[in-house]
Amino acid sequence: MHYQIDNLDKQLLRLLMQNVNRAYTDIAKELGVSGGTIHVRLKKLTEMGIVQGAQLQVNPAAIGYDVCAFIGVFLEKGSEYKKAVEQMRQIPEIVELHYTTGSYSMFAKIICRDTKHLREVLNEKMQVIDGVQRTETFISLEESISRQIAIE
């Protein structure tokens, strides 16, 4: 769905995407409006579904999770998708899961401590899910770009 937002909304989004912890009063000063205006605009953007909350980002490697892998999941039948998703939701190492077109039924991003942990997740958690025919694993050597969509 396409929402109509104005230039002030876009400026507000750009500033918050750079630093979500920035005080509304600082943003208001920079944009030449009141703090109340910033609060109201952010509430409106949230109610419209444009802003979907704020998250604390943890560096997995800094807490001992050194392996990022992408898993292509082949399901036996497309009708197994919803059941498989519910079971995969229970696997904490899966940080993203997408229903895809192409060769795979689903594509997952998982974070593990090491390759032994990765093997355990694959063999003992993912590949035993009803409907999962097989998986294909791609280990990330480096994340080169991580960003949100640009607000123009």
C-alpha cells in the first residue's frame, strides 16, 4: 500500500534511521518545528504502518556468534509452508525467513556460534521439520552492505 507522506515526514524518517536514539527536541530544532510536532508525526507514521518500531542491534560476533549462513529450503509440497514456518519460528538461530520464488521454497538467514553449531541447527532442527525435503547452505564470509531503503 502506498501512503502519502510529506517532506517533513521524509526528513524525520531519514534522521531517525541514522540514529533512532536521537532526542525529539534535537530533531525538532534541526527541522525547525516543535517537539510535539515530531511526536505527532512519528505517531502518525507508526499508525500508518510506515514505522514498525525501533530495534537494538547487537553485533553477533561480539557475543560469540561468528557464523552467518543462508539456507535454501526445499519443501516436499508448497502446502507444507505454513506448518514449516511455525516449526522454524521455534528455532532461535533463524533470524530471517522468506517465502521465495525460484529454486527454493524458503530462504533463511541463520546466526550460529561456529560451524559445529551450524551443523547441529541444520541436522537436528531444520532438516527434521515435516515437509522439509532438503536444504542448501551458503556461509557468508563478510557482510559488505547492510542498510535500510533510502528515503528520497
